[in-house]
Amino acid sequence: MLSKDLSFSNPEKNILLDEVLFYLAENDKSDPILRFWEMTDPCLVLGRASNEEDDLFLDNILEDNLKVLRRCSGGGTVYQAKGCLNYALILPRTFNSHLAYLKGSYEFIVDYIIRALGSLNVQAEFRPISDIALKINNKKISGNAQKRGRRFILHHGTILYGLDFNPLERYLRIPKNVPEYRQGRSHQDFVANVPVGIKELKTAIKNVFCVSEEQNTLTSAEEKTLRHFLENKSPFVSFENFFQSPHYA
């Protein structure tokens, strides 16, 4: 497997590069890819079908001038900032038979992350549909989402290792659909950081996925496609409907 550790100060590039890697894999022969990245500045990221008015306190976000983006995968809305490690996997469906189905693919991939955490003495468990929680207190440390193509899947995951949780209550509403294990807990009571450093975390994940090559620069094809996506597929979310709604008036 090929590893890419690439983060940008431009949040659009961070969001779109995963989609670029997936697009190129779907349209050409590609080996499995593991990418790590992290936002430099706080922002909110919506899932493909998430509704910003249902998920966000938009008045607070506009007041604080935070950017809101939308990723191509499903899943819920997340707060992104330093201390939240993102990993993306671009895997051919032939990588393992479990990838044929959404539920099986979550369990299969998350098991790798749980094994990586276990190697760092962090005991964690899978929490359906797509979370990882600490065994000791049942607090969420990772959320996951996917975009599935004809030949490949794009799996998005987050791992909290040093995130400041204070902004969560200001920007994120409680989702309409919550997992049973949440048990009515507030954002701050529901999430936790893993007690390991980012370098150790990345190394452990690369080890369980048997990374054989690292390429921490863009290829010419990736750079060209990313430039095209930036010009034609902005992930920024427009608030025009919100401005015109009775709520805002």
C-alpha cells in the first residue's frame, strides 16, 4: 500500500484531494492508498447529504467567520481543527470480499484502526454504524464515512488525539439520528482524545496496513486534477437559503 501524508493550509485542497485520489483510481489502474491530513484552521465539514440548518448553529458560525465545507462521502457533520487526524483509504473492491457491502466494509476497515490503537495500548471497540469508542468509558474517538464507486471505495475516518472540545457545543447541534451507545450525552461528554501522539498514531496505522511506499508529494496527474477540481467543484457551502429564511430574518 502507498502512503501519502499531505495537508494544506487551503481547506478546499484538503477536502478535494481525497476525491481526486478516488477519481483517478476509478478511472485508471491504481494501488491502494492511505492518506493522512489535518486542518490547520477550524472549520465545519458536512457529509454529502447533511443539512446545514439541521446540523449547525449557523448564527454562531457566521459570527465567528468559520468556513463550512461539504465532503463527497456520507456520514455526519464534524468540527475540524488541529488535534483531529483525518485518514483516507482508497481501496479497490477486490482488496477484500468484505468491501462488497457497506456494513461489512466498515467493520473490516475499522478493525485495522482498532488493532493499530491496540498496539499503542489504547483499547477500543467498533460501535455501529461506523464509530470507534474507547472501551474504558464508551466515548467516541473516531467517526467514519464512505463514497463507493464501481471499482474502488473511498473511506474517510477521523481520530481525535488532541482536539479542543469547547467549540463543539457552540457550532454543532445534536444530530437527529444518533447511535444507541451515545445515551443522550452532550458533545463534550460523548467524545474523547486518544492518549497518544500523532507520529505514533500514524506509524501504527501504516504498520497495520503494511504500507510499503511513502509518497508525500503530488504526482503531475494529481496536481492537474486537483487544480481542475478547485476550479469546478468548490466544496464551500452557500448560505443563501439561510439568509432568506424566516429563521435568519
